[in-house]
Amino acid sequence: MVKIIVVGSMNMDIVNHVLKRPLPGETIKSLKTDYNPGGKGANQAVAAAQAGAQVIFIGAVGNDPFASQLLSAISGSGVQSNFIIHKDGNTGVASITVDASGENHIILSEGANGLLTVNDIQDSLDVFDTADIVMLQNEINWDTTRYVMEESYKRGISVYFNPAPALQIPSDVLHFIDVLILNETEAESVTGIPISNDYGAVQASVKLINGGVGNVVLTLGNKGSMFTDSSCNVMYVPSFDVQAVDTTAAGDTFIGALAASTGSKDISEEALRFASAAAAIKITRKGALGGIPNKSEIEAFLTTINSKK
Ligand code: RIB
């Protein structure tokens, strides 16, 4: 079984469903408010576990009531949670609006996620020795993320990095990253290259590969994904056409399913299709980690699609 360690964030998502987002200075009423367990790290961990991997999560929660709700959600989804640390203060919170088209907008208040330190990771370093993949995002503090990248690289573990929220990635860490997965907005921020067409997408991916990244997966929303390998060979994989209800965590679902199905840094077309199917199912469901499909659901979806061809 593929063994994955996720070092990342856990948030309580406070979600307001609206018909459309308010204009500047406008006040609108929410149609409904939900409290959903989420956070990019937790979502990716759950997506990988439900897609069939053995997953250990390392992260931090506060000492408020959201902490226990998140812990039971993550462990109830099959993720090993005993490395999660309690910090004084608030658990991470994401304030989310989801509009009538299913599109989301997120403001993150990092809380305990920002308190996960290099020392905390050093206490759990032994567990890295048996991992196939380490997955990281950008909702914990950068020093910790960088340390995990470097330690994983030294141990020959495949490093998956999702730079969300977007940041400038220091050039001296690019070679630690085996698989960089990012959307168009993140790719523009990271590379400075506008991704307004295929040419921009290829240029940005090639820039990252030339900088030292092993492989790049650029997610292109309903246009699918573009994979670029270390020799700059490019492959497009289309997305599946579904009715969007809530796009929250679709990218996280894609990443977790991709890692579980690949098990290493060697990405195949089949693994990208599996990840796309997982993301497609997620956007037909409300919530973050609570809406992530399991392996049988993803396989059944792909079987149905193939039988319609
Ligand atoms: O990617 C979706 C996630 O981003 C949400 O669950 C929210 O917590 C934010 O971290």
C-alpha cells in the first residue's frame, strides 16, 4: 500500500451559500451557513486515504471546540491522526462563500496552523523513513514546509507540493520538489508568466522544470490538467463535465487522489484521469473533506464514463 505523510493545515470552514458575492460596500443575506471540516492539508490527506493510500497527517489544532471536531472528522476518514499537535490559541478557520455556480472564495485565518514548528517535525522525523510520498501545501509556516521538503529529499521520498495560497517559491528549494501541482492563478504568481493560453501554460511549466522541479501538473479548471515531465514532454488530460454544486476542495481531491494512485513521482495518464474523476465527483457535492469520494466511487464513475464512449 502506498504510504503518504501530509504535513499541512486543518481548518474549520465557515461556509456561506449565496446567490452572488456582495459588491464593495454591499450587505447581502446568506442562504445558509455550514460548518465544514477542511483545510488544504486535511482535505488532501483524506482524499489520498479514501483513494486507497495509508496516510499519516502531521498538523496543529488549537484548544477551542473546533479542534475536536476536526480531529474526529480526519480520523473518521481513515487518516492516522496521532501526530496532530495541540497549540494554545485558535484552530485555523476559513471563511468561505459559495455562489450559485458552485464557485468559492476563501479567506484563511491560519490560527494553530501557523504555529507548527520545525521542532514539532523533528519530534516525528522517524516516521518519514518509511514514507513513499510527502505532501505539502502553503497554509503552515514556510520554515516548517521548507524543512520537511529538505528532509524528505535527503531520504529519497517523493515530494508533492501544492503552493496554495500562492507564494514566490525560493529558487534553492525547487530541486526538492518532485511533483508541483498548481492552478493557473498560482502558476502566474509563482512564475510571473500570464497563463491566458496554452503557450503561457507551457512556458510557465518549462520555467519551473528548468528551475529544478521534477514534474509539473497545472490544473486548468473545467479545461482539465496539463502535465509536464522533467524532459518537458507535455500531456493534456481533459476534465469531466459535471454539474458543479461546490468547487471547494476539488483541487485538494485531485492532488490526494493523484498521489494515492501514483505512489511515487512517476505520473501516468491513468493516474491523472483517476484524479480528475475524483475532483469531478467532489464538485457535485457540498463541503470540503466531507464531500471527497472514495476509491470505489471513483472507479464506478470512470466505468460509467468509459461505457458511454
Ligand atoms: O482548498 C480548500 C480549502 O482551502 C478549504 O477547505 C479551506 O479550509 C482552505 O484551506
